[in-house]
Amino acid sequence: HMNRHLVAALLCGAPLAAQAEGWEYSLAPYLWLPTISMDSTRINDGGGALDGLPLDIGPSDYLKALNVGLMLTGDMRKDDWVLMGDFIYLDFGIANEDIDILGPLPATSTAEADLQGSVISLGAGRTFVRTARYYADALVGWRRFALDFDLAVDLLNNGTERQLGVDSVYNDAFVGISGRYQFSNDKWSLRYYADLGTGESDMTWQALVGVGYAFGWGELFANYRHLDYDLGDTDRLQDLTTTFSGPSIGARFRF
């Protein structure tokens, strides 16, 4: 569940640290609208194995499915050193039409699912390329993915439910690269980010590309972001993968 103390530290502690001599700081609340997919080669819930896709939910479903969402990112820079952080929390309540097992569920079936997930990324790095309009950073870091997924399916709508749950936390180390190019009009910029990691998950990777438009206080930005997790086997799922992929918009404030 959402760690309120962590969010408070990000909101209150970081601007104080940013006032230290020589540090530049940015904080960006944003809205990410990913298509979320969970896939497995085999599901065993005690009532017989199934093959299929436990979950597939897109942005068009958010208004009815999203209960809570919080997204915040930021960084601190001094000379060629950089510290970065990113926090995501999502809570969905999902109904029949967004759940696929062996393809779309039969017309006689009913299904309900709840998905809560948080992703915390922390990294540190150093700028290894810098020109008047471009810089690139090399990063190392840690990412924590907490997933709580509960699915109840009644295939014949006769009161006999089959239940599936995943409640796991995955900690991974990653290496990454980020960069930003400032166009000659000093208003538009291009940003990218990519990382690759492993640890308690089999593999995780992320990629982002976006554009920003500058104002005196900071910038507005739009990105396309993809986050992929190969989580391996759980008690009831084989080769579980979870992906988040879609556009995001936000505002970056600089201190």
C-alpha cells in the first residue's frame, strides 16, 4: 500500500536539500496512462490449469477502473553528478470485459479483479557527455515493484468461484542512461531514458522518450513510456510478465 511517509519525504525533504549550494533540483508530478497487461504461460489455481492472459486494461477503462493514482518524479544535479527518483502508485478495480482467460470470458461468466501496484526507482549517476545543448548521464540504481493482484472468476455464474492471487515484492538493481537535447529556440527539448535490471525478478527494463516546452518556472512535457517485468514463476503462475506502456503528461518545476 502507498507509503505516505515516503511521499512526504519526497515533497518536503527534497526542496530543502535542493537549496544546498550548487545543487539544482526538479520535481514533476505527472499522469501516466499505460495499457497494463499481465501474461502467463500457465495458471494453476487448484481447480485445474488454464492457459491465458489474466489481465489487459487500457486507458479507455481508467475512468471506471482507477481508484487511486499517484505519480511523481524528480532529480538533483550538481556539476556532473545526478540523483533521481520516481514513484508510481496505482489501484484498479476491474470487471469482466477487461479480463481475458483463454480469450474473452464466456458470456455466462462473471469476474472481478483488484490490482494494486507501486514502483519506486532511485538512482545515482554522472554526466559523461556535455555540450552547450546536450547532455547524457550514466546511472545505477534500485527499483522496487510491489504487486497485489486478486482475481475471482465464476465461469458458469453458478456461485462456484475460482480465485487467483499474486502478492509479491520485487527488488532489482539496474543500470541506465538518460539524456536531454535543447533545441536552438531554447523552448523545445527532447528527453530520453532507458534502463535494464535484474534481481528478485528475472529481468526488468524501461524506456522513455518525450518532448518538453520551457517556461520561466520549468516545463510542460509529454512522454511515451514502457516498463516491462519478467517476474518468473509464482506459486500459481508460470512465466508471469507484467507490462505498462503508454503516454504520460506532466509539469516539471525547477528550484
